[in-house]
Amino acid sequence: MNQFNGLSQVRSAIEPILPKHRDLYYGGKWQIAQGGYLETWNPATGESLGPCAEANAADVDAAVQAAAAGFKEWRRIKPMERAAAMKKVAAVLRANADELAMLDAANCGNPIREMRRDAVVAAAVIEFYAGLVTEMKGETIPMGEGVVNLSVREPYGVVARIVAYNHPIMFTAGKMGPPLAAGNTVIMKPPHQAPLSAYRMMELVEGILPPGVLNVLSCGKEGSEALVTHPLVPRLSLIGSVPTGRAIARAAADRLKHVTLELGGKNACIIYPDADLEKAIKGAVDGMNFTWCGQSCGSTSRLFLHESVYERVMTGLMQHIQTYKPGIPTEMDTTMGAIISRSQMDKILAYIEIGKKEGATLACGGKRPDDPRLAQGFFVEPTVFTDVTQDMRIANEEIFGPVLSVLKWRDEEKMLEQVNAVEYGLTGSIWTTSLANAHRAASRMESGYVWVNNVSAHFLGASFGGYKQSGIGREEGYDELLSYSQVKNINITF
């Protein structure tokens, strides 16, 4: 197969499911983007997937006005009726999961075998929050005869949610659940690198919700800034990088907006000498999320390995890592996908060079793959550095790529100090058969989400979020639903 034919076959496989609409969606209609249209790409092949809308400030204002108008109707709809409409949306997502997965595989570079779960997860999230609509409860306070004091929870109004590119449909669809259940209208900003599944989602669910309730705006810097600063958007959330989170927090501060930020991580995986080593080896590799090239804020990219089991674990790790081999994401046998963009690939390769210069030992990977089929795409092999110390940049800065740093430890106290030495605090993984080790390390680890003898799994209903610079607020649980409401106290004197 020559390269040209290979690329043509990839494009032909997704051609029938590409969305027909590439405009903005707000007010219950497809709207021409005043900001114009930009190409979107397949990061695995370098092929164009066609033009996509780019909202400017005027587009954002029109969408916000439409969402504000839709809020007047949506907030008056009875909770169980809101829930029923949300469940219809979830059913459509589940029924079309394979199609949405193929779009994400082509547009964001993650393997279709993994992406097939994302739309199903999004549907489950929407159903979960639809089931909680009657739990938006207040309380009463005794005030004595002739007086009733009660609190109620009310929605904010228009909510803007900005999501990341590593799970486009899972984030764009799933994150609408909490604000809609709480009675808000929502503007979803899908990743500008991979908006196609969001367009297709709106083609599929159009008409289920009242006009203005669910709106999708694809936009770059101008549109994003306009969305964050708009006076009719009192509630914001972001899944993204720490610098972006800081910029949003600064912009939102002028109007005292309520903000949730789920940001980056430089997460630790700790293996104790008493751990079940076979499971720990698999966990250390799986925790890196090599399937989507380590492009995950929860990836455990620092492996703290006790010296007594170092050689055995490293041998097993090098064997298990062979499971992940870069390939064309739209093919079912691909185990590791593409980097989202050339700039991100170049950043990862630059960090690999930094690791070498700092004195770390490159144990495997560290370059683009040799497969000629992948020459036009953005790929980096699974990469492992050993002889890493905590003062190195590759052990402190989030690379957001398939680069694992291995640090050897002997003294637990010093090891835990190094685990907490970074500015991040999102996730952590601990491998041990000792309950004492597990509790001690988990209590000392400065992270918002800790696994013991597990890694990477999210549990619907368990709140997810970070410490330190890894974010503000919690998602995925009951707390997130409440965060999209504000409390009003009502005192009635008869």
C-alpha cells in the first residue's frame, strides 16, 4: 500500500459519517459563523477534514442571548420533565456511539477501540444527573410559631463549559448533564482542534431540548475570551491546562463569576516492595494512558519505585509497554493513537531532549515511529526515562505526552516529600498489600483523587478534582450538581 492510497482509505472510511453542518448551533438553529471558518485535521494522516465554524465575539453574544432566552423556559419546566428530556439525549448518544467514536478517532487521534466507550460514558453521566433532579433540595429552619424559614436551590442561568481535546464527545456531551439537571442552559465549547463529534451530536439530538437550552460554539481565542467575560454568563467551567485556568480565573474575577477548573497534573505512582508486582507493573504502564499518548491530566507520569523491586519491575514494565504501538486511530487493532497537533508533538519531543540533557537515561522510545504509514501524522513512541531525580524538569512539568519518568526510592519519608514537591495535585496511585502503607501514603499524598491498587479508573458519583494548581471545585459527583445551583433563603412571617 502506498502512502497516498493509505490516506485515501482512511478518509473514505469516515466520509459517510462526517457532519453535514459545520456552523454554530444556538437558539435551536444552525447559525452562520460571523467569525469565519477554519480547517480541522486528522492528526494521524495530516488530511483535512473540512472547514469548521470559528465564533467571534459577535457570535458569542448572539449565542449567550439565545441561551438567556432559553433559560426563561427551561427553569420553569418541572424537574422530572427536564430529566426525561435529558434521558432522550442520552439514549441518542448511546445508539450512535460507534459513529461518534469514529469521528473522534479521526479528529483527535485517539484509537477507536477506546473512543467507543466515550459516548457511552457521556450517556451514563447525563442519565446519572437526570436521576438526581429531585435531590436539588433545600432545608427548613425552626423559627417559632407564625414563621417559616426555608432555603431553595436555584440555577444560575447561562453556564459556559470549555472542554479539552483528549475526550471530545465524552466531555462535550457528558458535561452538559449537571448544569442542565440543575435548570441552567448551557453553552458547550468543544475543543477547537476536534469539534466534529460535537457538530454530529447536535445533528442527532436537535429538537429534543427547547431552543437555547443546549448550544455549541466552536471558537478560538477571541470567542473563548468573549464567552468567559460575557456579563450574562455567571458560571464557568474548564477542563484544560494550568495557564489557561489561571487566565480564565483572572478574566472571571472582574465580575466575580463562579468557576470550576479541572487542570493539569504531574501525578505519582508509588510501588512499595510488598506490592503484588504483576498487578503493579501493569498499573504503572496503564496509568500512563499510552492509548491516547499520555494526553491525560490524570496520567501517573512519575513512577516511584522501591529499590528492592526496581530491577524486577523495570523488566516487566519494558515487556508490558510493548502492548502500546502507534497506529492509525480509526483501525480497530490500533493500541496507541496520535498526538493532537504538530505543536504538541514538537513540545513532547523537546521535553525528551531536555530529559537527556539533564542526565536521565532514555530506556525506551524517545522518537517518532519508523512506520512509513505514520510519516504524515503526529506520533511519538512510548517513552521511559530512568535515573530521574525530582529536580529535573521532566519530573516537575506536565508534558502531556507519552513520557514516563522513573524515580528510585529507599526512604519513605523522602519519597513522599518528592511526591508532593510539584505544584500539581490531581491524582495518585499506590501499590501495596499493607493497609498501613496504603492509609499512610494516601493521607500524606497531596492529591484530590487517589487509587490504591488501581489506576486511571473514574467512578460515577465519586467527586473528581485536584489540590494545589490542579484545579478548583469537584466534578462527577453529587457535589457537581449542587455547584450549578445557588442557595436562596426565604423567611415567611404569617
